[in-house]
Amino acid sequence: MNSAIDKNRRFYDRFVADMIHSKFPDYEDRIAVGIAGEGSDCFGFDDEISRDHDFGTGVCLWVTDEDMARFGNLLSIAYNELVDSVERAYFTERLRERRGVMTIRRFYSNILNIECDPEKGALSDDDWYRLDHSCLKTATNGEVFRDDAGVFTAFRNYLMGYYPDRVWRARIAEQLHEYASAFQVNYARCMTRGDTVAAELCRARGISSAMELFFLLKREYPPYYKWTFRALSELDKEGTVSGKLRELSLERIGTEAWEGTRYHPNRLNYKDRIVSLSEEIACELEDMLVKAGLSRPRGRYLEAHVETVLKPFQNDPRGGMIL
């Protein structure tokens, strides 16, 4: 069990539930309560290092726009007074922005960086294209302790149902292109020129795209970037991708493997271990593509799979939209 979520649930059970029941009995079944959103504690990744900022005891209280106008201000006052009265709550000002009373609309709109209406219960394809994809896990993490009205949880479950097929394929195509461009083309160009700084950028972008593709093909949302590899390692039970990514991140860029080498777009320089690892990772990703029914074996060059991934929508003007 996640210690931070468990601790905040005990705080809710011991203090917040009683406060709501005694002071807002007429609205008790209108208030959703839980812990979700920004913060490593909501992901279950908090540790001693995480606790140097924005860490403390507290919960989110989510209400509709209508209920916020009706009793939200009084609820917020009562909740803040409760938090201030509890010993060792350690409630920082930044954490007050992430916890406490807020509308359901504000919670989802702020995190996804689009204006959304959770009471409608759905997003258009255009909304899916425009939202902040890096924050989808942030919008669906944590735990809901109580939600009698069900509005908050219904939209949460909708998001957890994952991307519409069109958006999913477009995002995969984008990351296939990004990986191929950064790792399978530009890294070698940069190393041939002796530009190790640009080559490091290619490596970073390639690693990022590899992790994005892994999560997309697993139909899972990755967390905030600094936790992405940890989440991937937990999801990659056999360690086939995570092990190669870890080795790739530790490998030293060495110009000696490129001395006297002329660039050739169809000739890989396997003297550079980074090239070898990037191709091994590409092979793993291609295997995942094939198993997902999105493509067929075509070799390790991931750009070659883009057209096949987008084929179901090739006659639709939005089918190949890159996000």
C-alpha cells in the first residue's frame, strides 16, 4: 500500500469526514474526496528526497461549479481551519494550491491544459489532440476516497479508458518518427561531424521517444518525466527495454569509434555501443508494434512503420495528424 496515500486516507477518515458530516450534512453526498494530481505522493513515488518541498498531509475536495457557488467558500474555510488545527500536518502554501476545495472542472482543466467540461463526460478528438499528454497520468493518479455523486470519478474513468484509436495511432506515429530521426539518423550525422553536444541531445530525445513508445504500446500513461523511467521499470517486468535504456544512459559517448568514419545513411557504425543499443531498443519496439497488431516486421528502422500505423485513416484528412 502507498504510504503517502494511506496516510492521507487516515487523515480523511479521522478528521475530514467528520468535519464534512457535522458542518455540511446537506451536501455530504455532493463532495468528492481523495488525493490526486501533482506531487510524487500521488504517484506513490515519494521518498525522503521528495519531502524537501510541497509535502504534507491533506486531501482534495472536488465539487461541481454549481456546488462551488452554493457552498464552496464555506467548505474551503472549514477545511483550511481544520488543516491548520491538526498537529504535524506540514501544509505548505504550494501544497494548499494542490489540495483543498476546488471545482472538478478546474482540477481537470488545469492539469490537462485545456478547457474541459467533466460533466459532459467526454472529449472531442480535437481536445485529445490539444491536451497536455504528459499530464494524463497526473489527472488519473492517486485514489478517490468518496464520490457519491460520481461526476469526478466518471470523468476519471473516461480518461483512464485511454486514447481514441485515431489519437493513439497518431501519437505512436509521431514518436516512431522522433526516435528514427534522433537515434537512427541524426546521432550518426552528429558523431561523424564530431559534434558530441548535438549527439547528446539526440540520445536524450531518442531515450524520451523510446519511453513514450513503450507506454503507448502498453496503453498506459507515463508519469511526470522525472518518474517516467521508474514507472517503465515497474511495468517492464522482464527488464528487456528498461535494462537497455539504463545501459544506454550510462554509456560514454566516445569519438574514437568514429575516427576515420565517413557517414553513410544505410551503414550503421556498430563500433559505437550507443548505436548498437539504439538498434536493439528499436528491435524491441518493433516487436511490440507487431504484437499490438499495428504493423508487421519491416526491420529496425522505425520510420518505416509510420505509414502502416496510420493506414486505417489514410483517406481521412486528420488521419495522419502529428501532434
